[in-house]
Amino acid sequence: MKTVRVDLKQRSYDIIIGHNILPEISGRLKQLNIGKDAVIITNKKIKGLLGGKIGALLKKSAITFRFETVPDSERSKSKEIAFRTIDKISKYARKKEVFIIALGGGVIGDLSGFIASIYKRGLPYIQIPTTLLAQIDSSIGGKVAIDLDYGKNLVGSFYQPAMVICDTSLLQTLPKTEIQSGLSEALKYGMIQDANLFAYIEKKWRDLTRLKTKPVEKVVYKCAAIKAKIVSLDEREKKGLRTILNFGHTVGHAIETAGGFKKYNHGKAVALGMLAAAKISADLKISQAPQLHERLKKILDKIKLPTQLSGVKPNAVFKALEFDKKFIRGKNRFVLPVKTGRVIIKTAIPEETIKESISWLMRK
């Protein structure tokens, strides 16, 4: 079991990483002292798979609890689901000091954190991510949000959890597509700050797709450590440091939105977004590594992540880009790779260059 610290003074917290560590966490929960009553937000499938295990942990910690289930899709990140869930929590928590546990992937984590941030002006919450993508990325850093019909994560805030528990044994029931999506986000970390991590994934991709314990723990730890360091230095993206975490997300989020949050899940959309950013970097002669986009494409192909955009109209992608919250004073902003382990932030990329990158994705 390893611990990574997110250092934010009085809002600091630990990310606990290991295989089959839930039985050992009860002491940590007691030390947090954030309440004796928990509301676990999850979906029916995860409740069926993991509800007993989480229940045993909470009983061992002398914490009473109830489950609130939400639909299993990106559509759960809506104002309707958020406020319906808040209404249910308010009836349970009327005379109790409750905290929230987010038990699920990125959608559950975002929704739960958003609810925790606004109900009673803020409740403590714990992240127990159950997908690889959530363990290495979305559960860490306090970005919580819901979607609007025309854009992803447009209503939200920064609200840090009290603790993040990354038990890699919870990943064993994941469908292959979720493992692939998590590795997409892991490749992002290699591209933005750790060339050795990128090379490790290139070497160990078979073991990682098969969820071999040691390689998975290593990748989760390395990604969590990178994100914790960046968040500790630039929690709210005021210094520009945290912005690099958006590599692949500008076009990626637009693809998700254009596909109605059904055609491509987050990890697959980010894979395409990273390729688009790498192509833009090559076209603008920013990349110092010849054919970096082809190297990225090669490992994405091995993991069986998409490298060609289909089933989405390019005009819908361009329209979704207009609502991207990462734009500054009306100018687009992209994170572009220089080489593995290093990226830069560029604003006001020519529209034709962006359109060409989308067209390139569609004809590959």
C-alpha cells in the first residue's frame, strides 16, 4: 500500500493506492473524523458487485450508511439527476451530519463531488474510484461538475475530497473498453510529463490490458503522483501549470459532445483528442520528435483505442469547440506535445489548422 499526498494546506488529503486494500482502510476512515453517517452514490451494477465489500468496511468503521443509485451513463451528470439525488439525501440527512462516498467511475465521482460541493454549502466526501481512468485521473484534484446539453462539465467548481482510495482489485470486473479508456489517460500523463512512463506503457501494454497487479499498481501510482504534484502547485489553474492536464481534452470533449455522450466514452475521445493535438503540433512545427503523432497512434492501435473518427459530423465537433471552457478571452487554447514528457500551451491556433486535424482523424 502506497500513499500520495495532495498538499493544499488545510485541504490536503491522501491518495491511498494498493491491491485489495479496502479491508485495511477502516483505521484511516476513523482518523478522518468526518462523520458517522454516509451516503454512497453509485449505480445499480456497482452496488451489486461491491456494495457488500463497502458495507463491511463502513460497519467496521462504525459508520451507518445508505445507497443512492443513479443511472449508469454520462447522462447522470445532469442537473435533473443531481437535484433529484440531493432531494433524496436531504430527507435522509435531515437530522444527521452526513458525508458522501463516490463509489464508481468518473461520472459518479464528478456527480458526487458536485453534490457534496453545493448541499448545505459543502459536505465532506470520499472518492472510491472503480475504473482505471478514475483511479489515475478524475478522482484526484477536486474538479467536480455536471454537463449541459451543449457542453461537458460546464457547471461545477473546485472541491477537494477528504480522501481517495484506489484499490486496484476493484478493477477486476471492468469490461475491456474501460481498461482501454484508463490507459488512454495514462498515456496522457506520459506525454505531458514522464517519457519513461510512456515508454513503460509501450513495453507493458499487454500486461496492463490484462490487469496484471504490479504493472497496474505502478501506473496508477505514477499517474497519481504526477497529478497530485500539479494540483498541489496549481489547484485552480491560475498559474497555467494544471492546464497541461487538459492535453487531448479540448478536441476530446468536443467529440464526446458531438457524439451525444454515446458514440465515444471519455477515454476513447481523449485518445482521438491527443492525436489531433499531436497533428496540430506537427503542422505548426512545434513537435521536436518527427512523427510523434505516428508513435502515439501505434500504441493506441495496440491497446485498441480509436485512431480514426467516425460516426460524428465534423461540423458538430467544431460547434462543440465553441463552448469549450478552456478558451481564454474568446481565443482557443490547446496543450500541444513537443516530445514525450513535454508539452506547451498555445492560444489562438488558426481555425484551418484545427479543422485539418479533425479532417485528418476522419480520413485515417
